Amino acid sequence: MSVKLVVHPFLNDGKELQLEVNGSTVGECLKELIRLHPHIEDKLFDKKGKIRGYVEILVNSKSTYPEELSYPVKDGDVVNLIVFLSGG
Amino acid sequence: MALSRRIAYIDLSTGKIETKPIPVEMRKKFLGGRGLDAYLLYNHSEKGVDPFSPENPLIVSAGLLVGTLASATSRTHVMAKSPLTGLLGSCNMGGFFAPELRWAGFDHLVIKGKADKPVYIYIHNGEIEIRDAKNLWGKSVTEAQRAVREELGDPDVKCLVCGPAGEKLVRFANVMTGVKNAGGRTGMGAVMGSKKLKLIAVRGTMDIKIAYPKEALEFNKRFIEQITTAKVNQTMSILGTPFIWGATNSWGGIRVNNFQYNQLLYADDVEPERFHEIANETFGKYHMAGCFACQVHCRTRYRIPDGPYKGCYDEGPEYTTQGAFASEVGCTSALTVLTGNYLCNQYGVDWLELGSLIAWAMELYEKGILTSKDTGGIDLRFGNDEAVIEMVKHVCERDTYLGDVLAEGGLRAAEIIGKDSIKYLIHVKGMQNLHSDERPTPALALNVATASRGSDHLRSRPAIDLYHLPEAVLRKIYSSPIPYEGPLSSDFREYVGKAWQVFWQEQCYMAVDSLGICKYHTTFLGATLPNFEDWVKAIYFNTGLEFTPQELWTIAERCNNMERLFNLREGLTPDDPYKGDRLVDRYHDEPAKRGAPDVVGSYIDREKFLKMREEFYRYHGWDEKTGVPTEETLKRLGIENEPSHLL
């Protein structure tokens, strides 16, 4: 299944990244993302393999928290990786 | 009734105390908290009043929903003319004081005059007394609260207090409650000190009648659901506000060495996870605490792990403390951050202002404008941890030349120091900037330039602009309750559409500051958190007052315009270098040097900034050039005849 991933510039050395990946869950999509762009892994996952606290994953503009990696996706979905960068 | 709480007028010069009900019509126009305070300040002060004179009213309040069945309603608001900026003085704090004030029968206190000796005010179940504070004067923030509880024989008394910094009229002294709940920015603690008012103690057991209790509780479940399922809050409940710092620093969005750089290197010891680790080791696993009626619990409890203050209990640090005692001053030690945090809490002083001023003094030292003769022999170079801690004490004690000069705030200090020192002062309206670097983010730059109390992140900051949210999410947030069909962009580097976001956030924050709700429960940091549509329901179920979301928005606009009228009366003009809605030259002339590729080289384009500011004024119904509300705007908001002296 083809899912569109939109990656926050922070996770990709300052440049927004958009790509099509395959998977039936968010976790599977991210696995493919990391395979294609391994430099993103450290910023996306902590040492225990969990999504970092400052990253939130949206599917079709809705938060996937707390499921995150196990959240199901289907063909045509848009997955946004947003980052709580702030100055607040 | 939630609307039955009274306003008290307390004159410390004469000892006269008068109380009145607050007419429902005033509630409908200004709600309570910050909104009604803005009306009271404009109506109870004369143009040009000296902030340290008895005629400067100190206004203390609880928001309209505080102490009801609505979540996150802990906020106390304090307002007066600022001794730091000469403009609006205003601060908002969590803790447990405001609910206790309401349970004691009062919503707003207007404190005028000046006592001839130190006093404190004791408020309990409808009664107000002015009492001798000679045993409290000189005590630290926590010692004073402990002493008054002992004197009154009641451990449940809640206090609003000024620390030694306020007593010594440090112009950016805080009002404090508890250990670290701070009413920071603009020096409201110094106004307390100038009145010889050490503390306000409250104790209340008077019920607040809720209009529709069953519905209020039921509705609040939805609030709690929204709050507890937002990831941003879950992260904050583990790491506190420092969680923002790590990613933002590695991106390049943190001011370093007084804004000469924008990323702190070798910062492992001041990363959020390090503070979490220290809190675990010194306080235990369950070290996070919350304010009244809060489900987030963002306040870290810890003991200082080492050094001369080893073992001392404290709470924090916050994102802003990391800036104040790490990046701004070029230090990379957790111990310095925690010690600076502790001292500021005990002295009752704004660490953000103080850290930034020390950083400014360090740059002046680096450039030879200040010498070791001025510093009293302190080697005030960036990265000198001991020098930072020494300077915190000297400013709060005002016991050295430089400490005393910095205690006057940046603009006055620059005038005393001279020699181009003003060129390196990073401020808006005479208040030091937060340590975030807003050069890559025009929306945030506009926010700090135009915030009503000077450079500030809590008055109109669209912090979510940096999240890179899908445009559909931005559209959903920013086109309600007032329709907006203009441009919105997920790109935080854009200038287009950002003025609307800042304008929107300004109404959002005014609404919650007037209701007494914490901003961590709004679209400040979370895109899915409660909003105007939710707040009108909470207002109705708890108080019986009925508003549409659009009407609530208009109330916020009215209150923001009252603050604008105050600032204009006290000398604000858009391009005034000291009191204007503008940024210092470094934002425009010195591009960011470090960080990610989308940060390096960024700066705020002057022309685009001015265009954005004009647009922002236009949304307000202010003249594009002068920033003055038009007659039509004042009439639309029903404040064309202010001051009206109705309360």
C-alpha cells in the first residue's frame, strides 16, 4: 500500500522530505523511511526504539498517539512527522 | 455563584479597605483575571504615574473559571505599571493561590498606597486585614511563606510573596507563590516591594456555586481527555518544559552568548534528559508535580546534587532557565542551571531577565566596555559558571556596582554604562528577549516585537508554527471562531499569513488569561487542545454566562485593546527604539551562524517585517502606521469612552 510521508525539516538536516512508502502500519512505513534515509533514525527513535518525545505522528491530520507505530494506515493516507520545536 | 466573588480596594497608606460586587455587565465585557485587570489598571492609574509611587495600583486577580469544575484553572494574574519598561506590567502564574483567593470570597484586589512599614495582607472568608510583616521582611520566598503559615497557625494558607529582590526594588523582581510558581516579567515583585507589601496570605472555605454542576463535570471529562491524550503534554509530564530545549538547540534555535550564536555546543549536561536523571536521583521516580486542577504535571522537583547548595530543595528548571544559565551565558553545566534556578526562586527574581542581562554584561566585558574594575574583579567571560552565580547574588542583593546597575534593568543600565552598550542589549520595549532565536521564524519575531508587555513568548506566540503542521490542520485552527480565508503556510520561514496567526494567538491567550486557564491546555503547544468552542461551554456550565465563541473572541479583542490603550498612553509608538513594536538590529543585520541548513543565514527582513506588522495592526483595527486603535474599533468594542470608572 502506498502512503505519503511528509517529514519535518528538523529530522532531515533542515529540508522537508516527501516520499511514497509502503506499509500497513505507521511502524512499517517508518521502517522503509529509515531504510531509504538512515540518517533520520537517531532523531526519530530513542535508544529503546520508541518514537522520541518531541515527535508526533499524524495520519490524515489526526494524531496517532498513543498507538504511534502500531497505528494502521491504508492506501492513499498521508503521514506527517511533526516536531515540537518551539520557543515556548 | 461563581460570579458572586467581590473586588476589594485596599489602601496601604490609610489602611482603608472597601469591597464591592463585580457587576455582571463588567464580566460580560472583561470576564476576569487579566482582562478585567486591564480595565482596572487603565481606570485606576494616571498617565505617567511613577511605577514605584503609591499611586501605581497593584492589581491581583483570579480568572473567571478558577476554582470551578473546569480543568487547569489555577492561574493568578498580577498587573501594574512596570518599573522595568514604563509600560504595561503583567504576569500570570500557576500554583494554588488563585483558587484559594476565590474560596476566600474575592476575585480582584486593587492595592494602592504605600505602607510606612512592612505589612502583609491576610484574606480569609470574606475578611481582609493588613498586618505587621516585620518578621517576614528580608526572608526568602519559601521562608516567608513558612513563617506566615506558622504565625497564622494554618498550614493550608496560600501566599503571594515578593522575595528579597522585590524588597530591594530589583526592577524585574517576581511575585511568587509556592517554591517556583513565578509571576515573572515586568517586575511586579518590585511594585510589591515599593509598597512595603511583603506578602498576601489567603485562606478560604466558602463554596463556589456551580451553575450546572452535572453538565460541568461531564463536559470536563472531554477536557481531560483532550489534555491527557495530547503527546506534547505526555512528554511535558515526563521532562517538563525543558523537553523543548534539546531539539530546538540541535536545530539551531537557541540564543547563545547574548545572541552572538544560535546553538550551544557540548551541551550534553544541560539536555532535558540530564535534568530528568538528576530529579530521579535526588527526589525519586515520582518527581513531577502539578498545579491546581491540572492533569499535565510539568513541574520537576529535585535537590541540588552538588556544590555549596547541595541538598537544597527546589522545583524546575524550565526551558527559560536553561537559556538563562546555560546557553545565554555560554555555560554547559547542569549544576549552574539548577543553582541559578534555586537562587532566583529564593530571591524572587525573573531568571530570564537576569540571565539575559548577565549575558549582555558578559558581551560588554568581552568587548572591553566593562572591565574587571566594573565587575568588582569578577572574570565575567562567557562560560564562567562561578561568575554567573556570583552575579545572580550581586544583582539580587544590589551589593556591588555592576549588580546594582543591572538591577535597574537593561535600558537604565545601558544609560549608566554608556559607551555603545545599548547596541548589544537584546530587548523589546526594555524587556530582555526569551533565549529562543526568532530569526528563522518571522511569525515568532512578530510576536516578540508586538507583545503587549515587551518581548514575550506568552502573549501571542504561534509556537505550533514550528511544528510543520499540515495546512489543513492550520486552517482548522486559525479559521475559527472568526472566518479566515487568507494564506496559511506550514513553512515557518514564510512571512505570508503569519500576522494572522500572531493575531489569533493573541486573542486565544487573552481569553485563557482572563478565564484563569493554563496555556499548556491551549493551542500554545498542542494543535489538538481545547479552544474557543470548548471554553464557552465551560463558562456556561460553571458560571451560567452564555457566550458564542465569536463573542468570547470579541471580549479578548476588547481586553487586548485596553492593554494597547494603556501602552499608548504611556508612550508606545511603533518605531520607538525603547518602547516600540520593533526588534533590535541583530535580528535584521546579523544572520544566524550555526544549526541546520534552514537556520544558517536566516535573518528578519526589515521590509517584510514592517509589512507583516502593518497587516497585524490592520487585523486589530489599528492605524497601519501609528498602531493606534481607530475610533471605529473602539466603538465596535464599546471602549470608546475609557476611562469610564465603572469599577
